[in-house]
Amino acid sequence: MHVSVPEEPPTPLPAELHYDPADPYAVRLCLGAPSAGPVEWVFARSLLAEGLCGPAGTGDVLVAPLPRGRPRTVRVVLRSPTGTALIDIAASAVAAFLRRTDALVPPGTEGLHIDIDRALAELTGRLD
């Protein structure tokens, strides 16, 4: 993946997409080397899927295919109070990642994979 910040050339950056069926609606984008303590962004799996085909999202995370370039690229825009980063990922890598997540938890079945009792315990601080 490549990251860009305003007025700087794109720079290769270690980054990984992660998916956990226990949190079936979310994906995690981890940026930076694991030894340096990567920065983690969590956003909707559906946002990543929508952004593969067209612009998607509002707020802190936006995802859109880039209109030109070979190979096809998906841009993830991450915004925070300290600035904006543009992450460019090969569309083929995003599509392959989403196929793997869909095999684990098909879209539309996420609710079947949530442990409501555990989620409520975490929210209320009443974990055993």
C-alpha cells in the first residue's frame, strides 16, 4: 500500500486489512510496522465493499476507486483532527480480501455472528 499526505509524494507503507468474524460488521486497516506500534482504523466492511465500485462514506473514512491508473486502485481517505492520509490499495487485493470475509460471514448474516450477551457485558463493564 502507499500513503500520501498533503504536499508529499506517495510513500510505500506496511499495511494490512484484518477481519474478525466476532466483529462481523467491521474491518481493520493497520498501518505501519508491527514493531513500531501500528495505527489501526476500524470501519464498516460494507463501506470497503461499496468503495470498490464507487465513492462511499462520509466523515472520517471515505473509500473510492481511482478513476485512472493501472492496475486499478482503491483509495481510502482517513481524516482526523491532526490531518488527512490517502491510502492507495490495489483493487484486486481489496476484492480478494472481501471475498475471504464473505466466505467467513456472508453479507446480510452478520447479526447471526454477534454474541449479544458478551457485547452487553463489555458495554456495561460486567465481564466475568
